Amino acid sequence: MLGRLMWRGLCGLVGLVLVSGVVVAHERGHGPTRDSARAALRMTADDPRFFPLHAIRPGLVGVGRTVFQGDRVEDFGVEILGILPGTPNPKQSFIVARLTGSNVERTLVFAGMSGSPVFIEGKLVGAISAAFAFAKEPIALIMPIAHMIEVFAESDPARLARRTGTLSPIPVDAAAVARIPALRDAWREGGAFLPIATPLAASGFAVDVLAPFAATFEGLGFRVVNGGGAPAQPAGLGVITPETLAPGRTVSVDLMRGDFGLSASGTVTWRDGDDILAFGHPFFSPGGIGGVMFPMSEGEVVTVIPNVGNSFKLTVPKAPVGAMTQDRSAAIRGRLGITAPMIPVTVEVKSALGAARRYHFEIVEDGFLSPILANIGVAASLTATERSIGEATLRAEGRIELDGAPPVRFARSIASNFSPATGVGISVAQPLATLLNSGLAKGKVRAIHVTVTARDARLNATLDGLWADRLRVRRGETLHLTLVAHNAQGQTLVEKVPVTIPADARPGMVTLLVGDGRVMDALDPVVTGTAENLGQLAAALNRLHRPDRLYVRLYRTEPGAVIGEEAMPALPASYLATISSARIRTEGKALPTLTLLKQELPPGECDVSGRQQLEVEILP
């Protein structure tokens, strides 16, 4: 008790008061149910409404259509200059054209123009798709409509409705991702073309919140634009008329809606019944990600901003009218009248000044995007409430609600001289990525709740001392440990911890280790890849060590294995050799040590990190 009071008392000198979190539940909307979402694309390349690619000749004159302001489609001139065969992909061709008219001569080819349809003799030629950076004239590359249709000829939206890959929520090689913009610039300077950037309108965000993610978004083909992001999700789909997402109109794909919004916009190329083709290039560079289910809205253009580097549309999305269902190399495809599922997120921030604010938003369900968007939303909530410079400690805890399985709980604490808002968001991003990329949680993430408590002090310490009242102990007896740490202010923290030796422990030398959750994850990892259902996966995630806690682990160097979810000691050497072999596929994972005891220590008011260990002899 004295040790506990000393530990808490010394940390209390820097003013921490931990307040328990309160969360608000959200109901999850339902995904698409209409059979029409799976209907085959009825258009073909020889459709009489389309201008054939073989008939394209230099000198032909046509008209393009897009929105420059509001929702009114306007015409601009198009003069065909020629064809680039084998571009952008083998067995494809780009049509090169000069755009004319006062609007395009003022802005040149701009971000958000992707998908603008081009017609010759009233027949659709294709979509404006790419351009040359720093061009002095409005020269554009047109993706022929034949190529846009071909990429969907053999696609199966039902089969491709969700990806189950293993993409990371935060790029694994952050340095490589950070180099993407520079590589793109170098490519541009060499005279090559790139797909027209897609403006990603952001609302509710402080300017610096999206900065850590800018390289990731740019690498995917987006250009972040402040202002105009998606508003709060309305109760249902908007009214659909014959003019809804007609060719030339602005289409927005909403990635985040609510207090914070992110919406990517382009132009509709063609509508055939409820089917929509747009962009003329993939939504995600370089080649699209296949089947998706993202909300699709009509957009209202505030204006086109002329820019020396790259002009762009400033767009505000309206109510959703359908869903984007496919992302392919030559176009995106959407379907009117269906609803894309979203994951509701609630973030409550308890300020260092005592006030509490709640933020609500929804994010798309996607193994790659959802973790990034959740991280951004948590960071934006903190930035909107807390200061970003000066000593601070942020403690986040929360849960991911699942259909048919217990909630996955998570926690993270970060102390820094700068408010580490982005780092706190990783606490939800990591388990969410594991769930969505497992193939077990499709459509089953019901809601996410996060509570963050902020304090105006660095409440962290480093473990640098460990003693035991004795180093020889009998089975069933209790060791009394003394832990010593020093906090950021140089104060000494002391904690007393009792540890009872298991009564069935085999006599001999063992190692007694005290370390934080990161140390334990490295030495005693929790296996999630063997889960066969969502309940097993949730249980495994809930066993992950908390990085803001200390653990005591008693172990000896004795090989064993994890089979399913259980650690199995004293296995035959032949079996251990089998599961260790890279040439043989078996159930189980070899472990170099056998854990006799592991216990989590109660939290103090300071987060202690580090590791210390002792060698202890267990007597008969």
C-alpha cells in the first residue's frame, strides 16, 4: 500500500486526474440489398451511341462537357490532335486533344475534370483522363469509351464486393511513400503524363491535421483541398431523376461524413440506366483496387481555382444517390439507388481544462482506408479541442463494436513535448486494420467509440530498477518486488509488487521480467492469424498487451509452441522440428521459451516504460 501511495503521490505532483470515459452509441446503417447492384453492364464498345476509336483522325472537332460552377453542365471545344497507341497500357490508346474555350483557357486542364465526356457528331468518344504537368496549353488525353467498358466486361461485382487483402493501415515503408510525390514530380519534368489528380475536399480539419497523411493521399492520386468535404450523412438517399449524375455532372465519392468530411470529386462520363461510368482513370492510383462500396453523391462546384501548378475544382457534395462499386484502371463504376455501408465513429475528448466534447463522423468500410480515416478523425478531434504545442499526455481507450462477437477493446497513452494527436489515433487504426483485412469482419464492424483524456504535463517514466526480497523461492510462495522508475521531471517513483510462484512450477532457474506492453509483445506475441471466426479474432485482439501498462513475466528457456490459441510446453522434439520447418505447413508456431506466469500490473498515474529482469531459482 505504501508503495502504491508513493507511486501515485509522486505522479500526482504533475497534476494528473484520470476521468473515466463516457461513450455514445450509434446505430449502424444497412448495406446494399438490391439485386440491381449486381446487374451486368449493358453497354458495349460497338454501341451506336459511341464514336468508334478506329474513326478518330487528327483535325476532328468535338465538344466536351463539365461543370465549372454550380451544377450547370457547360460545353467547351475539343480538337483532336492524334492517337498514342499502347498508352496508358498495352492494347490501349490515348486520344490527344487540345481544349478550347474561355473557361479551359483560363484554368487549363484541372483536378476534378477527370471523366468529362467528349462527343463528336453527338457520339461519345471517351473521358478526359490525363494531362501533362506544367503544360502551357490545355492539352488533354482522352480515355476512349471502348476501354472504359472493356475493364468491366468480365468483372463480377458480387464476387469483388470486398477485398480481403493484407494492406497496412499506415504504409509499411513510410519513407518510400514520402518519396512518391518527388518521384511523380521527376516523372512529370521528364515530359510524361499522369492521370489528372482527384481533388479530395476536406471539411472540419485544421490545416496541420492532414499534413502527416498528405504523402499517402498524393501517392494514391488525390490532391487534398481544404473546404467542401462531405457533410453529415442524411437519413436516406436523395431523389433520383433523369438528370441525376448525367454526363458532364460532378460526382463525389464520400470517404468520411459528419463533423469531419473527406470527399473525392470528378466528372460523370456516361449514364446508362442506373449504371454510371466516370473519371476515365482509377480512383486509387496506380491501377484501382477492384470491388468497393463507397457512397456516391452529386456535387456542387463552388468554383474552379486557377493554379500555376494544377488548377482544381472546389466541390461540395450533396445527398448520396448511390454507391461506387468498382475501381478499375480505365474508369470507376457506380450504381444509382443503392446504399453503401458506413462505420459510425464517436470520439469524446476530455480536455485538460475539464471540458468534454464529442465528435461524430462515419467512414467507409475498407481494409486500407478505414484505419487511415479513423486515425485522421481521432487526430482532428484532438486538434479541435486541445493545444498542439507544449508538454502533454494523451490517454485513449475505446472499443470496436462487432456484430456476433464481443467488442474489441484498445488503449494507448502518449506523453510528449508536442501534442501527439496522430499517434493516439493509431490505437484504433491497428486493431481495425486487423479486423477488416482478416476476411472475418466484412460488414460486421458496427461502431467505434474512442475516449481521449488530455493532461497538460508529461506523465511518463522509465523503469530503471528492480529488486526482489529474495532470489530463491519455493513453489506457491510469494516474492515481493520493488520497482524503481524516474519520471520526466526527474522524480523517483517506487512501486511494491507481490508475485506468487505457481504451485505446479518445475524447480530450477527461471527469469523474472518486468516490462511494458511493447516489450511483452516482442517476447510473447499474441497470434491472430490462426483465428477461424470473428469471435476468436476478437478474443485474440483483446489479449494484446497494452503499451501503457507494466507486466510481470516468469519464464524459462524451454521450447514449446502455440497451437490454436493455447501455449503448449514440453512438446516432442520431432513435432517442434516439424512446425519450425518452412517446407511443411502445420498448425502451430514454435516458441523459444515457456511462460510460467504473466500478470498485468494496475495502472498508475504515470505510464512507465522499459524492462528489467532478475534470475530466480525455484526450489522443490
